[in-house]
Amino acid sequence: MSQTPSSTTFRDMVAAISPTWLNGWVGVRYMYSMAIQFDAIGDAAAYAVRARFPDLAPTDAFPYIANDRQIDQGFQESQTSFATRLTQWLDRWAHAGSPFGLLMAVRGYVSPDNCLVATVNNGGVFDFYPVGVVASPTTPPDHLPVQTPNPWIWDSLSWPHLYSSAWWRVWLIIWPSASTWTKTAHTYNDGVSFYGSGPSFTYDWSGTLAMAQNLQALVKKWKSAGTWIPWIIVSFDELAFLPSGGDAYPAGLYGTWTKVVPNGLTNRPLYAYARYQNAAYLDGVS
Amino acid sequence: MLTIANQLGLTTSAWQPLGVARTILATMSQVVSASSSYVNLVAQGGYATTAAAMVDSNGNPITTWMDLVSSEVYGNTRIAASPASGVIVFANAQSIPYGPFPIGSLHLKNPLTLATYSNTLSTEQIYGNAGSTIPFNSTVHFAADAAYSGSNGSAIDGTQLVLTTPLAGVTTLPLGTSPGSSSMVGTNAETNQALLTRDQDKLGSISPNGAGSALEYIATTPSIVAAFGAVSATVTRAQEILVQSTGVVTLYIANSAGPSTSPDCTIVQAAEQFWAVPTGMTLQVVPAVTVYIAVRVTIYVTGSAGLIGGINGTASQAVQEFFSLVPVGGLYGSLSTGEVSLSSISAAIQSVAPLFITELQYASPSGPTALAVGQVPVLDPSSTFTVVVVPFA
């Protein structure tokens, strides 16, 4: 009974199956020159198949996998972290439209910064990932029940007075570490902070216009269609906007950028910042 | 291979170009080269993103890999082409009736796109009006001929198709001006890019929480919508946006010719309510909003006068087909809103005869046409495509 020669490469196989007259000094080299090409093709085919799997793919394949799976790489995220998130695509998409899905996506965008991120709705209900907790499909964000009185009244005392009606509003708040984003001293129209010709929403923070736009796109992708995110708040104060209290509660006055404060000297109104200043307020999406 | 053989110590420089040794290596090199190209396709075929972008050596889309990836990874199948069809109203000013016409014996032509149509029922007639000078209106069912089986056979409301089968005293009435008559919409087979978008949108439908992409996926997937009624034309485009002041989610839908009809919206609404609308969300499915774009262009071509007729019709078809693919809300370019750029219109026209078209001069539009949320472009019936032949120097 004949036995098929076993080999692991075409080079070995060629030597094994060639007749004696082709296995001489010249024949071996001649056949080797051809067989090694097929080994290369075989290797290439194996890599071509592996390239579709995030854990085995070369990193230059990630943009294609990311577009297929609609998972976006963070601007400072490691390839290892991104590969892990790519493999979780279906489990992550199962939560699209919820605070869970949205906060996971935002955490991915600022990865490896496991900073505090939260959503708070018009009724003052917070969902959040605390500092250090890794966001994943098996680790949902913490959920705070309804608080009485509502700590998050955005505009009951200021225009456009939507608090009592627009229950479909949700705010996204990010408390980045200093290595991610910082507060900048730039203010509107100071000639420095206005990036390009786009919307003027990039002053007050060290992020770029592209980052703001990417965040907007990310939020649009992962929010519920029925949710309006009026503002994406980037807070540079770890004590601000906290559900437990502290600085920067809207108190109904955040609808506009300014508020009128008492002026003890004259009858003229005195305007002051309505919103907490140690934060950036990026345009949201609907 | 020759290099490797040389590195292994073989005296390859002594081998004659047509000798046995070199000929075998040359043949095998070509086999390896072809295999390498195939491996390249294997790699690309692993991603929907690259499979969607595959073209052959002539620039035509390769659909095989995209079909496989869509089916095996996303569970989506490509939507097949469907011809434009509908009812044409004929006015007969004479007392003589015509017909009945055997199927395919009565022919019409779209004067703008030059698409042709034939009747599809053998029992219909164009009646006369005996004893009266008032034209009598009759209806006949038509479908685009095979050469115009997709969106290039579409004819929008207001288009007056012309008879190419001579019938004395008979004219057609413009589409949409009589009861039962409306625009005729043909749909191309789903493009790779559209299929990719639908694949990506399907991810949103995994969640029960009302992701916007889920709404768009449901609307543009005929196999889902069909369970809730027969739409007059396949929905090929959709865009969702939340109305900030009311909290109502508005889903604009369109077919390949333009906005979907209100009855089609009702059917899609039912599908959305069944599959994609969570508790607390209010969804309103509405037709996209038409933005007519009048393309008045002079096309300069080198060659013979025989090119004029062919380029004239196909240029308008090419623009119409391009418009059929523009997403609701437009594409993003130089404007802060969505748009239809002039360069993209030019590219569509150029694609008709890239070797012969040397210049395009536009009387209209003068630049990009802005599209707001919910808007889709439609080729204005007043568009003109004038071909001027420039003889070879």
C-alpha cells in the first residue's frame, strides 16, 4: 500500500514527490525555486483569512474591521484595547440606544482613560461609569434612581424653558483626566481657539474640532433615535456636575449662556456666566 | 524565481530565454502571480468595507464577495432590480378606438432620458369618443423595456411620455395629472455601497432600544416591509432626525426616483412600529422632500456626429441614476449642509463616454446644490443635455 508523502511545506512536498532524477543537485534547487513561491502564497492566504479577525489581524486592517462592525477607535486607544472592543461588537450593539451602549462607546473613544462618564436625563436620572471601572458588555454602568428634588433642572428659569416639556433630553458628561483633555484659556473669538471655519464649539478645551465632530458622530450613532442630546459637557472639575451634589448644578439657569445678577450700584442689569465655567459645552445632536 | 534559483547556486545566466528551464519558470511565475491576486481578493473579501469597493479591470463592481459577506455575516441579501412601471393615460381626440394591443406592441419614449416602454397587458384599449370632439381618456399599463430595467427607466410626475407607435389623434397626458397616473419608478439592483450601508444599519436592529440605524434598516429592507403591504416603489433611502421641539422622530424615506408616496409611508410606519419603535418613542414616517435640480449642460465631445444621440440620452440617465443614489440629506462636501456637488454631476456625465467627452459647460446649476435634512435631489424635467461634436483636429 502506497503512502502519500506527508509534508508541511510545498518545498518539502516537492522534494518528497519528485523522482530521483529530479532530486539531484540541480533538480532540487530548480524545484525549490518554484515551491518556495507556493509556500509564500500559502502563507499569504492564511494571513489573508486571519486579517478579518481582530485578534489576529495586522493593525492596518483595523479601519476596515471597524467600519464593518461600526465600532470606532478612540483617538488615543491602544490597538489591543480596540481589538478587544471589536470582538465585542455584537454584544455592544445589543445595547445601542441605551445609556449603557452610549457610555461604553464614549469610554472607548477616550480609552485608556477610564474616567468618570455619565448620562443624565431631563428627569435627573444618572447612569455612569465610575473612575477606573472598565466599561464592557458584561459591566453595565451604575444607575441612580430618581432623586427628589430633581437635581438636574436645566432651563426652568431661563430660555427656552423646555424643562417642563422636553423629557426626551439627555446630557452626556465626561470628566476627562488631564492626559486626555484640559481646559484652555481661550475664549470665543480670541483668534486662537476658533478652529477652521466650522461651528465654534471647540474653545474652552484642548480637544480639536475633529474630536468634537467625532464625539458628535459617536453620540448620534449610539443614542436612541428618540433622544436629544443638547450638550456634551466636558468637565474639568471632578466635583462638578456630580449626581451627589457639588458645583455646577444647572438650577434652571443653564438654558442661555448668561444670566442676570443683582447690581447693587445701578438699576442696569448685570450679566454673568450662567453655566459653570470650568467645563466645555460641545454642541450635541438630535 | 530566477533570482532565487541563482541565489541557490544555479547558473541561470546560462539558461536561454526560450529554453525549457526558463520557460517552465516563466509559466509558473504567471501562475503564482495570478494566485497572489486571488489571495488579495481573499483578504479584501473578508471585510464588507473592501468587498463593497471591489471593481474589475474595467471598473465595474464585483458583487460576488459582497454578496457572500452580506449574506454570511449580516444575513442580508442584495435587493434585485425592478423595472419602472405604471399606468399611462391616453387622450384620444378621434372617435376611432385603438386596440386591444398584444403585449409589447405599443411603445412610448421618455423625451428626456430616451428610455422606452411597452404595454404589459393584452386586454387594454384606447377608446375613441364617438360623436364628440372631446378627447376620451383611457388607461394602459406600461413597463420599461429591458434596456431600461432600473432607475434609468424612471419617469417623474409631470413627464409626458411620447408615443413611438403612431396612433393618429392620440397623445399621452403628463404623469401624475390624472387619477390613477403617477410617476414610474424603476430601481437598480442594490449597489455594493448601499448594501454595505444596510449591513451596517442592521447592527442597530440588534438592540431593542431604538437606535436610529435600526429605523433606517427596517425602511430600506423590502423583505421586512413587504409583510406590512406592497409599496409602490422600493424604499432605497432613509434618514432619521429628532425634532427637538416635539421629541418626535421623523423618518424621511425615498425611492430611487424621489420621495416615497404617502401610502408607502403608511406601510413603512407599520413595519417600524412592529420592529423598531420602543416604548416612549414617537415616530413619524414621511416622504422625503424633493429638491429639483435643473441640469442644463453643453457636452463637448470629440468624434463623429453619430455620438450625439447616444450621449444625449445616456447623459441624462446617468445623472438620474446618480441622483437616485444620493442619500436623503445629501452628501457632505464644501457646504456646511448636505449637498449635491457639481463635480459629482460632471463625473456622472463623464462616465457615459470618458474617452470622448472633453468639456462640460453648465448654464445650471452654477455650483453645489444644498440639501437640508430630509431632502433628495430629482432631475428637473426642464433639464437639457446638449451635445456638441468637436471634430478631430
